[in-house]
Amino acid sequence: MISSLRNKFEHFKVSEKGGKELSTTLPKLPSAKDLDKSTIYKYRYNYGVNLGALFVLEPWIFSKETLCTIDGKEYESEYDAISQQLKKHSTEDVAKMLNDHYKKYIDRIDWEWLSKDAHVTALRIPIGYWHVEDGKHLDSLPFASLKRVYELAKPWEKLSGLISTAKEMNIGVLIDFHGLPGGANSDSHSGLKNDEAEFFHKEKYMTKVYKEILPAVIKTMTLDNENIIGVQVVNEAYFDNNPKGQKFYYSEAINAIENLQPGLPVVISDGWWPQQWADWAKEKNFSNTVVIDSHVYRCFSDSDKSKDANTIIKELPSTVNFPYDDTDYTVGEFSGVLDGQTWEKTSGDRAATVQKYVQTQVNIFSHVASWGWFFWTLQFEYGDGGEWGLAPMMQNGNLPKRPHGNGLQIDKKKIDSIIEEHKAYWDGKGKNFEHWRFEDGINTAVDDIIAFRKFDNSLIGRWHSWKAQRRAEYISVKKDSEFMWEWDQGYQRGLDEFNKY
């Protein structure tokens, strides 16, 4: 099936440095009856979770005692922590400490719970560029001095095993470049805390990533694993009103990935301005390939800290408002956490308020984030993470669990009723309409929905890309028309009525 996906391509152009054009391709979708797991993994709506601090160390989550705290001092960044460990221990011993951490974290994953109870669709796994092929590509990059440590620690081997286990459970994997050389932001989760983000200002860093590191990921990790749902080429890019460096890197990264694996979703950051990147994706004809990642937290900014919880909840529909008609979105990180200053201003039962906050977020995501969501995060070294933890949020009924099942029966009488309703509304309004296009649209949507539900009770996601490609296929067979809006309405009505639990 994979080979058949690559037989036919729609060609379009992408931009290098905002100007020169590069050729890239997009595979044609298989028909509903031919849909394979690989396609469904890449398109389905996600109920997901992050594996925070598995590979990219974050001391507040995991391994605080063994790796990031030395002689009572805590080191925020992985580079600083490992560098300090090397002052006290041999390279072999530090590598073993890292390998033990990876093993401990992975061994603690309750796969049965994730698959059979939580019923998650995918894991978002943050990695650093220093992990790729066990540090093979670190020459000339900031982690170069630690190359031997990662060569011995073998994170790439652990990631490969993790992907294989997830596949056995029908769980997808999003590989997330949480750490880029120089940092896409100035936070320590980029591996090395910088005074300012350097990655998008250093062409040598960007070139190393899109020419060498991303292709290595595709060749060694994604081509042979049908459950890889995409590669996130950056995490939390900083806000930039004139993001020339970001546009250059995204264009090159998309081109590199598309050339090696057409159709693999490429995830970029919204840079805290969702509309900016929706406009760019449309302009460069990337909207069928790209998914834009937006992180939703209401516990960090001074503005949110100044509000009570009920005000934050009330404002969510206006503050989480992605232009999903232009391209596809996912919420790569969110939680149930509000700041202490917010709770000081909030009256009433805290547990009930947290439940309302989380449920409101997820409900809004179901309308505006077409690729679903990934909660932050799965596990902690000590405790369950509370409002940061997937398990307690699900066990308390705050986060929804996907329903189980292996199929969907749709009443044909319901479809016929919708078609007749459409005809009755438009007939007599002065034109010779093409109602058969509406009928084709809704029937195609229903066929697609049923096909998705047959695999692990999945829903269609990436609505923008999926609909655009189905529309283009339809026109290639039945020609364009001034009445294609009837097909559009039919397909959308099918999604609205039946693509839900």
C-alpha cells in the first residue's frame, strides 16, 4: 500500500528564503475501501499525551535526584547537568546513568492502561538533536563535547524500541524536536539555556538540521514505522513579527522531509501567533502538508495570573481560536494547571473548577484543533503530577477517554433524510442545481468515516488537508463546476453529523 501511495502525486512549489522555489510533492489519498493503517495514523484525530523528560531532561519532572541534581545543586538544562556529571564521573558511568534513566522511564509506562483504558491515539515524544543516531551528528554543534556520552547511552535504540511497542498497541508516535542547536527559544528545555534564541539566526545550525539531522530521522526511524504520525521540526518557536529565519527553516525542513517521505505530516510552531502561520502555509501551498502546533497554558503569563479561574475559563473560546479553515492545527501541550495567584482569586470547589477548565479546553479543541491534542505529561519520578498528569486528570473524569469499538453503523435513512432536506431547501430558488454533488459529498464523507472507525475506532482528523485532497480527487473525476459548493456542503455535513463519538 505504501508504494501505491507514491505512484500519483500532486505537484506544487515551496519557497526558499521566501523567494526561490523548490519542488515538493503530496501523495494522493487512497479510497475509503483501500485506506491503510499508515494513512489513518497520519490523519486521525488525536487523544494524545507527551512523554516529557524521557529524552530531553527536565528536572522538575523526572531524574532530579540521579542526573540533574549534583551536590545539592539543581541544573536546569541537560547540557549543564551532563557536563557537571562528567566532572565527577567517567564518560561510561554518565552514559550508564542516562541509559538507566531511559530504561526506568520506559519500563514504568503502563501500555495496557494507555491502550485499553485511556485509549490514547498517539505519544508526542520530545527529543533533542543530540539524541539522533546516538549523537552521530554533533560535530560543530553545542553538544559536541558530549558526543561520546550519547554514543554510549544509546537513546536512539530506546526510541526505536518505544516506537515498536507503541505500534503493537495501535498507538502512533509524533517525534518532536524539542531541542534545536542554539534554541528555538531561550528556555532550558532546548537542552542548553541561552540568553536568547539563536537557532533561527544561525544558518549553519539550520542547514545542519534540515540537510543532515532531519534526513537521518526519516531514514532511520520513520520510513519503516507505519505508526509515525509526523515529525515536529521545532517546539515553541519564539514570537517574531518578521520571522525570516523561521520561514527559511520551515521551507527547507518541509522540502527535505517531503522529498524523502511524501505525505508525512510536518509540524511547526505557531510562534504564539496562529494566524501568521496559517497565512504563510496558504501562501506557500503548505496547508495540506503542515500541521501548526499551538500550546495552551493559562498559568505562566502575568495577565493570566491576574485573573480568577472562572474568568480564564469564560475567555477560552476567544483565546483559543485557530483559523482552522486555512490549515490544520494541533494542541501539542496543555494541562489542568492554573497559577497560585489565580487560585487565590477563585472561590468554590477547586476540583470542580479544574474539571470545568480541562473539559472546556478539550471541547474547544474538538472544534478548532483538527489534529487533536496531547496532554502534558505522562509520568513523574515522584507522584502522579496532579493537574500536570494524564492519569489523575483521566481518573478524575477531567479528560475524556475515547470510546472503545471497532466499527460504525450509519443509518442510510438518516443520510437520505439529509439529502432530501438539502434538495428541499434549494429547489425553486432559481437555478438548475447539481444536487447529486451534495449526495456524492456526504456519501464520500460517510465512507471515509466508516473506514477510519474500523481501525481502533478512530475519527478523521486534519480536516483541512483531508477535505482539500478529497475535493481535488473528486474534481479530477467529475470535473469542476460552479456547483462544487454542493459537494463541499455535503462532505462537511457528513463530518458534522457522523465524525464524532
